[in-house]
Amino acid sequence: MEILTILIPVSLLLGGIGLAAFFWAMRTRQFDDPEGDANRILTKDWDDRPKS
């Protein structure tokens, strides 16, 4: 039971870090175009040459 005094704060700290990282990603617009890559792979337009 003494281990719970360590595990509970550590798990709350890690959860808070994950939540802060999620809100940071939302604020810096990391998820602006979730459909773009999914639709881009299905198009017939192929660009075989790299852009110079």
C-alpha cells in the first residue's frame, strides 16, 4: 500500500504532461489538415519528379 503514495502522483504527473502536450499541439495547429494526406494518396495525379 505504500507504493500507492508514489504511483498515484507519478501517474497524475504523466497524465498532466500528456494533456499539456495535447493542448500544445492543438494550440500550435498541428491538426489543421487531417483529411489532406488521406485524400492526397488517392489522387491520380503523380509527381514523379521532385520539385526543384
